[in-house]
Amino acid sequence: MELASAGETETPMQKYHRLNCEVKELQEEIEKVLTSDKSQKDDQEKQELAGVAGKVRLLHDELDKIKLEEVLGSQLIKVCVIGY
């Protein structure tokens, strides 16, 4: 997958893949905080973060269900570019 250069407008496919990747990264970051023994979060903050984690997981599932490649007939490969 090719990303839009700075100043260029993203295509719907580029935006879809970027959003999918960013949601997945957010999901992973939240899981790290929740499973970290070094976390300074209190119980209430962890419960709130767990609630957010559930919503992020649902969002990621919904993005996966879209199958935009099939809808648009694209042969693009899903690639998550680190540091986008």
C-alpha cells in the first residue's frame, strides 16, 4: 500500500488502511498499559481504560468487516506502516 505524501489528499483506500492501522496500534498501546505491572493507574482509571479498550476493539472489528478492498474492487494489500 502506498501512503499519500505530505500535502496530498488521501484516497479512500489509503485513509481506510491508515485508520485500521492506527486503531490497531491504539488497541496495542491500551493493552500494554492495562497489563503493565508498572502502571501508575488507579483502579478507576484502569476500569475506564478497559472500557475504552472494548470500544477500540469493536471499532477495529467494524473496520475489518468493511472489507473496503472488496467493495472498491481493489487488489491492495493491508500494510500497517509504523510511524505514519
